[in-house]
Amino acid sequence: MSRFARLRHHPRFSDYFDAVHPLFWLVLVWNLRRMIDQIDARGGGDALISIFWWGGVSIDYLSDPVPSDHRSIAPSRKPWSDVSWASSIPSELLSELRALICPRLNGGFEGKAFALQTPREGRMGACALTPHADTS
């Protein structure tokens, strides 16, 4: 298979060839090569291009070039395995603190029974009002 046929059936370029009349495929290949040279001359990056039916290629948008000195972002905190996250709280107090901080883990809080008996609006809510007849 020739290089031209392989280029025609390549997944990235097959849509371009489908948009161009077969008579102008060589013009398309020439313009794609010219476009690649233009993008490389400007520093690379992603490009938004338009393909015309006669094989013309125009660059509509070219992103900023990718910086060569790109460094990953340094973490802003230490990893959890670091000793700075260790605690000096005695293990006897941990169960009591856990009950204060996370009451659901130990069966709820003290007002649980009261909350189940009281309506959502509370004692002074809409349920506490009695209807009155309009006498006007």
C-alpha cells in the first residue's frame, strides 16, 4: 500500500479526505504539510482548522505554545503518612472524643428520643395554632 493510500485511510485524516473532492487530494496533502510547518514555526500547540472542498486548509485558531519548562504543581500539604499529622492524645480519650465529634457512630445524641416525639415545626409551629372562625 502506498504512503498516500495509508494517509487516506488513517483515522485522523480520513475525515479530511472525505470532505475534499478526489481530484484535489494531492492539493489537500500539500496544504496539510504546509499547515503542519506553520504550526511548528509558531511553537506548536493545538489548532482549529477549516478544510475546503478543493483541498484548501486554513488555520482558524492556534493555541498558545506548550511551555517547555512545565513543572508539576508542588503539593500544598504533607502526605497523611507524615509524622506531623500524628496525635499525642491518649487512646483512653479517643473513644470519648469520637462520641462528641461523631455522635451517630455511638447510637445518636441525647436528644434523639425528644426529636422523634416533637413535630418538625416544634412546639410553637403551625400545629400549635387552633383555627378560629372569621366573625367579621
